[in-house]
Amino acid sequence: MRLWPLLLVPAVLAGCAMPEKQAQPTAQPAEVRKATSSEMLGHLANRYVRLSLEIGEREPGYIDAYYGPAKWQADAESSQRGMIELGNAVTLLEEQLGNIPVETLADDEKRRARFLRAQLNAAHTRLIMMQGETLSFREESLGLFGATPELKPLASYDGILANIEKMVPGDGPLDVRVTEFLDRYVIPKQRLKPVFEAAIAECRARTARYIKLPEGEKFTMEFVTDKPWSGYNYYQGGYESLIQINTDLPIRISRAVDLGCHEGYPGHHALNMLLEARQAKAKGWQEFSVYPLYSPQSLIAEGSANYGIDLAFPGDERLKFERGVLYPLAGLDPGTARAYFNLTNAMGALSGARFTIAQQYLDGEIDREEAVKLIRKYQLVSEKRARQSLDFNDTYRSYVINYGLGKDMVRAHIEDAGSDPLFRWAAMERIISEPTLPADLISE
């Protein structure tokens, strides 16, 4: 459904030159070369970037990263176009993109056109939401991220809870017992920096064995408070990132590797660097200099970042590294590492329950207090952590699907390449360095 009418435009597609009309020409004007399909695609891609920046001026946080021409950002900041005009502009770009004869494009440019089409559809969806229209959880996730999860009844996770009951015996509610157990593995604040530095260094080393990283790449790490997320990567361009770690809640030992891989290597930092190097710089494809948060890019980014943890630390390799390196740095007893490792792995099977609770809450089927209650039961977290999780849903809504569904889709695609680490890392490299869409992860 189009909310905005298509504006009347010249019959010649923007980007195609046409000679000026003269009243009484004394000589036949020279023939003007018509733009190629590839040139038209590039022109529309640049307009997509500028349009994305304008939308970002209407919604803080819409643009996750931008490192393109500074003038384009300045133009967006001074633009006076309203929401209806921006909607018209998205619709027009969609129509013009659809008019390009795809069969005349090279294979990589066909992928480029598909990527742009999906990004524009997401922009269209987000503008609808910004104007106050409420979409269902399914409509929103499909429109923004190009995928939606299978939602299972919460009762289907009761068997997993029963298994965890055996791992943490005792009296009182299970979420309280689990929280008390896990809180034995909190990293003291004065030890956070060395623990995280060691974890990120290991994540980088394991990634660099298989993927050539751009020379001079680096990141800055900061510990912050008062955020609805546990970690965030702000990509700066030029192969640099600012990685922030939220310390509102105590940070347990497993989060060091989680965030080191997810925010760093082979996660967000690596993905953004490779796209900048291989698409924005090598090919001049400026659309990869901008990253709208509410787009299919996020399912790829979050899914690859989450699966990247398992790829970098398969099997018991994570346990061995944490027990041998991180536990001593954190001042924790390495002899108890196996029990913590087993419990957190078992809890991972509850991740799908987060989608069901988010859907029920965002679709108005349950209120906030009921949502907190269900999060505590099916995510086995304290009330404070449950409320922080719900704050995330309030802020980012259906974005939550990108972590679990994205991970499952990336996992299936990569592991389909074979069991050899070389094949799996090569598949990961393609995902995070090319114009990848959720549909590209689905095997025929």
C-alpha cells in the first residue's frame, strides 16, 4: 500500500541527459549520450543516501553510521522537506529503480539494485510508522527487516525450564535462583577494562586468521551508563569504531566474549570496515556509506555478529579461553567455569521466547507488568533486567528479531557451506562484505 502519491516527473529518468530545445537551430545539435543502466543505478543510489540522511534528521537514531560526503549531511540538516515530501521522494525512487532494465546490469549490480529496493521498502515502512500508523509486529518486522520469526507458544519452552531447574536446584522462584547463581560471575568494575581488552584482542586474532582486515583499523572502548542496550558500536568511517559498554547492570564474565565478538570481530566493526573497503571505496557505491538502523542491513549485522561468537569460539574453545585467560583477569575461580558455561548454554534455548513476549507486548495483547512477569519467567532474569529488556522493546520495537532470527538464518547459511572452518569463515566473509539481504541466506 502506498501512502504517498507518485509525483509527476519528466518522462526522461533522472540522470539521463537530454538536449535543450532551441527555437530555430541553425545546426543539428550533437547527439547526447544516454546514461547506461549502471549509471542510472549509481545516480539513484546517491539520491537514496541523501534521502536517508534527511529521514535521519526527522528521527534521532535512524542513521546508525554515516561516513560519506560531509556536504550531503549538511544538505540534509538544512532541508525543509516535510514527512509527506520525504514519503513522495521514497516512492519516486522506488518507481525509478523499478524502471531500470535489470537484465542489462552486471551480476554484482543486480545485487546492488535488489539491496537498494529492500532498503527503500524499509524507509517507506519507517516513514509510515513515524507518521503515527501502528503496524502489527509481523507487518513491522517484515517491512523494516525483510523477515519475521516463527512465534512459538510460551508453553513450548516449559521443558527447557524444567531442564534448567535440575541445573540450579533449591527453593524459591527459578529466575531468582538462576540470577543468584549467575551473579557469582560478575566482573568487578575495576577489572572490566583488562577483561574486555583481552576478550576483544582474542576475538580480533581469531577473525584475522581467516579474514584480511583493512590496515590501520582500530576502535576506542568506553564504559557508559543510562542506556537501553548492553553494548553499541558507533562506526566512524576510516576503519574506526567507538565501542560503548553499558554498566547500568553488573556485567558477568560471558559478556566479555559476547560483546568482543558482537561489537568488534567478526561483528559490527568488521562488517562496517569490509563494506567501506570493498563497496564504498573500491566500487564507489556510496549507499554503503550510510546505515539506516531500521532496515534489512540490521538483520544481517546483528545476525552475523551473534553467530560470529560461535564461529570464533566453536565447541569448548570459548570455555577454555575464558577459564584460562578471562577468569584470572576477573579474579574469578576458573574451577567453576564449566558450571557457568553449561547453564548459560542451556538458557540460550530460551531465546525464541523473547520474540513471543515482544509480539504480545507490542501488539497490545499484554500490558507492561505482564510482560515483565513473562520475561522474568522465560528469560530467567531479575526484575531490573526484565525492565531494561522491556525498555529496549519500547525504544526499538520489533528490532529484537534481528538478534535471534538473524543468528539462526546466518548459522544455517554458513554451516550449509560445510564443517571445515575455512569454508565457514569464507561464507561469513561474503555475508559481511557484500550487499547481503535476508533472502540471500535462505537455501533454495
